[in-house]
Amino acid sequence: MYRGIVKVCSVILVALTIIGYGEAGTHHIPPLNGENPSARLIDGRVVNNGVSRAVLDYRLPNTTEPIHYDIELTTNVHNGTTKFTGTVKIQLRVVEDTRTIVLHARQLTGYIATIRNATSETEEVLTTSYEEEREFLSLTPTNTSLNFLADSEWVLTISYEGVLRTDNGGFYLSTYTDSTGRERYLATTQFESTDARHAFPCYDEPAKRATFSIAINHDASYSAISNMPLDEVNSSPGYSVFEKTVIMPTYLVAFIVSDFEYTEGVLSARPQRIYTRPGTVQYQEFALVSGLLLLQRLEDYYGVNFSLPKIYQVGVPDFAAGAMENWGLATYREQYMLYNTNSTTNTQTNIATIIAHEYCHQWFGNLVAIKWWTYLWLKEGFATLFSWQATDAAYPEWDVYQMFLTGDYQTALTADGTGQRNPMTHYVQTPSEISLRYDSISYSKAGSVLYMFQNAFTDEVFRLGLNLYLTSKQFSAAEEWDLFESLGIAAGALNVAIPATMHQMFSSWSQQSGYPLLTVTRNYDNKSFTVKQTAFYEDNSKASDKSWYIPFNYAHKSKPDHRNTTATHFLLNVDEIVVRDEDLDADDWLLLNKQSTGFYRINYDDKNWELLASALKTQPYKFHPRNRAQLIFDAYKFSSTGRLSHSVYLNLLQYLTNEDQYAPWTTAYSVISTFNRYLNGDEDYAKFQFFIAALVTNIYEKLGVNDVSGEQHLTKFTRNVVINLACLAGIESCLEESNNKLKALISDGVSIEPNLQSVIYCNGLVQSGDDEFTYVYNELMASDDQALRRTLVSSLGCSRTESQLKKFVESSIDPAAEWRTQERITLLSAAYSRNSVGLLVCIDFLKENWLAYSNLTPGFGGDNPLNDAMLGIASYVVNTEQETKYLELVDLVKDSDKVQTNLEEVVKSSIKQNFDWLSSNREPIMSWVSKFAAENNTGGNAAGLSASFITLFATLAIVLACYF
């Protein structure tokens, strides 16, 4: 399942995601803030983690197991009716003698249950009892002499009633407005991880697989689709019967009743369809073509055929998760299915990578299920990795692995460096605990660790290992040891020597949290270097005895080739290793981890950092773009945590005057945005702007503020980063051209190029009047393009006018405002994450409206919107005025059941981290940039600097650097 985090996010939000101390307020799902115990709204129920009831066993008894389900549902969703009725017949096998059969059920009523032996037609009546806490539906025969004996088979029949939910979970109601302005209805499903039980009583655990036959009664004006093709012989208008499924978990079952329209394509004799609301069928082509290509690429790589006769994809108007891998019927937010001439490259990339993510699940999670949610990473990690790998195979000219680095890889390093996360493999029981597993560890870290081993032992070993894993465990459930065994067998079969068992190496990453810091110390006299491992923590004073089996490789000035990423050396659960290289001269730079495939950070001695910085200034092309980006990322983290001087880091950044690639600039923007978040308002802020202007001017003048047809895919993203930086630096031409483009749109109808809309709207609205703000707000309300709406929501938060932002955030709880359900909870983060005006407006808004805001529908993951906002706002509090006002709000809400019980403790810790950052980083940064400004421009006044002037001294700096 894709979590709802936009994979290729707006560059502004990327910055705040990968650098900041916590993820709260930047990831829409889930804002875990270190996975502290919290009050969370799960499936419509408020639950509190960590209380005594956790001693209950939330797993179903293993006395019976399902073989086959026959499900028949009746819905009149066509007219908005939310009530539905159902009958489920479960063929089951008794594993241990028992008197009671226990299933899961949620928010269902009116149970009538009978059972018969599979060899008899005699029905026995069952009494039902329900335990709400564990959602156990227990069924016991009224016939006191009837026992269910081991190895016997029975057919259990349950009739029941339910109500379509409105929180985008289970069997739920969604709506859209048609071309005539009329509201239309549909019924759809989202069952992962524990919501199948809302549609029918079942064994709702991932390893309890069965086959399913599904029939749906509905209005003849609507159609129904499900995991399998329609059974044309037994279906009729208003009655849809589907072919029997393969054996599968309940959470992968799906069905949709709607009036949607589709297009179809066929590749390798397998039909694929895209379904979306009427009037959008002409925008389905890119998703359809991508689906055909991606499924074929994955099938070719795994060497295992897709298991079903068809696969459909559906764009759902209301969808809390980003996407869902239902076997043969993947569902998505509508914006991930529709692409037109006004769509952005960002939208195009999201469509491809998210389809790749869900299609990977057709093997990892579907063909091979996980035994329990403990191993969520075993499917989500693969889906994360192959979202990039399959897209790269289908669209190699895009170079998406640069996005992998700045997205999943760096996000995982940031999250797991806090020392507050659980390991990839971590046991959970309750629905709320399971929900917490959908985080950057199960997705991004797992994907990064898998990528590390794919490179360390060669792609050939990895590919064969996955084939063995998939074929040996198909149509069953696996745990991590099954994967490790298959990879080990593959290495042996290909005669690839591995220095320890695959179990030892891989489990050192999956079964303990965190990751290593490699400290490289060179002996410049004897051509050697020492690599030492310790656990990395944001808190430099924290230590542990953790160690890992670490693969690594290296390049240096005399051997600069970065292409071969196979591991040449290993730290085999030992503290350090000494490497000698006769070709490594004392004045050569040394770089570990070619292409940044290993999941760790690397610090060097000061001299080697200086050698790297010097080489970057004169020959940046000698380093892979992902290595250039990671040097920026790691060096920032080391300087901000006391491991490296700020002067070394800021000197390193000067090479950016000669940089033109996406990953380094996106990483640099992340760092600079973090600096700006803390330093904006500083008395010497203009000198900071002057430094940024010096870095960005060359690339800004090269790329400009106009989209160029036919340029490389990532260049369009890089331009947006550069425009944001240039405007942040106060470069006059950037501010003028951004505002002029917005004014030309409003006054003369001159369209803003789609790829530039996010940055032009945002930077234009920074200095806009009420007319411009109202225009953009009204354009948002009038649009049914979900991708554009997301862009406009993000851009409206860029305003620095209090009255404008107040109107914006207040609309989140205004029933008359035409927001989609999932949009309402995104408005506050768009405002408080941009500037201090938005932050204070959000605090004031919540003081007056916190209860109303808490009653909004949560996003995927179930975190109450108020709790989410409180955690998010705390991460942006950076001065005493903000702190005073925010803590007044905390006092108002901290005793509410809408927020986590330890809210005050958590947010005060977050604020302290911000203040500690300022205490440690403000003075050395401002001192360095002040010196830089004094040396390059008297007074250091950045406001109104011309790009040409900055180019002059930036070019001079590059020339001089060549001689020193």
C-alpha cells in the first residue's frame, strides 16, 4: 500500500521532510514523532496505546481456519443510501477441537448465523457474542452436544447488515460532482490492514488465506468490479458475479460499485483497464500505458508470471491512502490516474512510481503474503524499492534513482537517526499498533536496505534470490528468514562468495533499529585508512554497543570510477577495519560508498573533507550526482550535531556554483530551507541571503523561470528548486518575474506553465494583494483536477498576509467550503510550515476552533487531525514569542481525548530541539556568512541584488578556487 506521501513531493516540503528533527507535519501519514505512545483514532474508535488491555491476545484463536468464502452483498449506493446487507458463507477447517468459532467483525449488526457439516445439509443455529475491544465475533452452537472436531470441515453462514463508512476505510461511500453539478455516489473498499471485517465477518489476518467468490446486487445503472473478471454467464444487469479468486488474504479483497468509465489495453494477452469518473476517460492514457509497461518489466525481472487473468486500476475521488494493491484491482487517489496536457512532470512521475509500487505488491504481499504485520517491511520495502527500479526500467531517461536518494533514502536516514524508531522487524498486535508500522522504517528504510544488498552482492544474486523466494513461497505466507535463505542459496548457486551467512548479515539490519556511522581516518603516510563503525544518533552524546555487518566500497582520485557498486570490503560485526591501497596518494581525495548505495553515513577526517571540497569545486563531474548529494546531506548532519565544523561544511557548499544536477540541488535546498526556517528574522539575515544568492545565481541564470520543451526530465524539477532558492535569496529578477507571471495570469489570462505553477503561485503569493490571493483560492475551489488542487493548497500557504491566511485555515472547518474530505486536514500544514505568520495564524485558529478541527476526518493512519497539527506546529516553533503562544494552546488541549496523553512532554521536547539547534548552529553559521559577505560585497545586502553582479563574483570565486 502506498501511504499517501507524495513520492515526488513539492520541493518546499521535501526540504522540511528530510532534514528536520522529526517528520511531524511534513508527512501526511503518519506523523509519528518517534512512535511515542499516542491517542489515535483507529477505524472510527479512539484508542490509547500502552494501557493495560495490551496484555490481551489480539490474534484469532488457531482452532479453525478458512478455506473459501462466498460473499453476497446488496447496496443501493446509486442514490446515496449507506445501508448495505450481506451474507457470507465460509467453508472452514477445524484445526483443534472447539465449541466456538471466532471471527473478526467491525460495525456490523443483525447477525443471523448457522452452520452445517460440509458433508451434511442439516443446519445448526449459532448464538453470537461480540467483544468490541478485539472485534471478536464468537459463534457457539445452541445444540450443547455439538462440538467441532479437529480435521472436520464445516460451512458457516452469517447474514448481517452494515453501513457504508464516510472515513475512507472499510466498505465506504465516496462522492464526486458530475458535469451538471449533481453529486454522484459510489461504494468502494480500503481493507488494509484490518478493515475487511467491516464488509463481512472473516478471519482478518494476513496469513489466513482463502479463496473468495463474490456477488453484488446493485442498481442496473451502475456496474461492479472486483479482484477477478466478471462471470458473464451468471451475471445480469444489477447483479454482478465474479470468478473465484486465487488463495489470498482478506485485506486484498476489493470491490467497487460505481458509474465509472474505463479504457483498456492488452499486453502479453493480459487485459488492463483504468477506471475513473465519467468525463475523465481521455486522461487515462498515461496510466494505462505505464501499467502495461511496468507489469511487464516486473514480470521479466522476477521471472514469475503475474497470477491473475487481468488487472484493473481505479482512481477514487475520496481515498485516504495514496494507493492500495488489491490483487487484480489496484485503487488510487484520483490524481494518480489522470494525466493531461496541463499536468506537471511531477504528476507524471508520481503516476508511474506509484503504479510501480502497487504492481510490485502483486508479487510481494499478494503472491507471497506476510505471516504477520511484524514483517510489514517484507512487502512495503520491496514495493518502495521497485517503485523506482521498475520506473527506471520503463523510463530510463528519467534518471529516477536521483529521486530515490533525495526521497526514500534520505528520509529513512533522518527518521532512523533519532534513536526513537522500532526495527524493521517488530511485533505488533492491536489495530492501532499495526497502523503505527506504516512508517518510514517499513517503507523507506526497508527499501534502502534491500537496495544496499542488491548492490553489495550484485543484481544477479538479488534477482535469482527473489525468484527463489517467490516460487518457493507462492500462494502462502513468509517471514524474513525465508527471504534470507533464498538470497543465500542464490549466492551459492552463482558462486558469489559472501563473508558471513545471509541470515547474520541481513538480520543485523532488520532486527535492530538505527544504522551505522562510518568514521574514516586516513594515514596519509602509509596509503591506508581505517573505517570504524558506531551507531549514529542525532544526539551526539548518545552511544550504544550496536554493530552491523556492513558492505562498502570506495573510489579515490586515482581510481574515480563509480560504476561498479559491488562491495569490496565488509565490516563483519566488528568495530573497525584497516584498508591499504598502494594507489592512494596523500593528496588524493577518498570517497566511500559509490553511488550512495549503502545505508549509512560517512564522516572523514578534516583533511579528506578539504580534499573532497577542493575536488568538487574544480571537477564535480568526477563524483556521481548521488554522491555529491550525499556529501551535502551527511556533512550538514555532522556540522549540526557537533561532529564537523560549520566552516568545513559551508566551504563545501561553495562548489554548488558549478552544480546542475537534481539530487545535489534538492539536498542543498533541504539544508538551506532548514537554515532559513531558523534564521529568517535574524539581524544578519541579509548576509545569509547574500551567500545563498552566490550559490544559486549561475544555475538560476542558466535555467531561468520558463519551462523548456524537450529538456531532461529532472531539469524541470531542478528549475523549481532553483527558483525557490533564488527568491529566498532575494534575487530581484526572481521576485519580479514570479510576481509578474501571477499578475499576467490574473490580468490577461496568460497561463503559467504547469511545471512552474507550484513555485510561481507560491513565490507570487508571498507579496500578493487580496485580489491575487482570492483569485488563486477561487481557482482551487472551481477545479476538479486533484493534482492542481494539491498544488494550489500548498501555494496558498505561502502568503504572508495574516488576513489571507486566516481565511484559508478557517475554511478547513467551514462546511460550505468545497473541500474534499481528505483535503481539509492539509490546510494547516501548508500554512504553518511556510513562515512565522502562518504559524501564528494556525495557533490562533486552533485556540478558538480546536474541537471542531479535531472532528475532521483523519487521514490514512488514523491520527486525529488535532494531534497531527499539534505535533507539526511544535516542530516549527523557533522563538520565545511563538513558544509562549503555542504552549497556551497546548494547555487548552492537552487533557482532551483528541490528542496523545503525553502531548505536552513530546512538543516541549520538540521545541527544545529547535532552541538547541539555534544555540549550537546560529553563531557559527552567521559568523561564516558574514565574513563571506564582507569579503565579496560590502555590507552583504542581498535584497535587490542583480543576478549578473552575483554571477561576476561567483565566477571569480570558481576561477580562484582552481588555483588553490
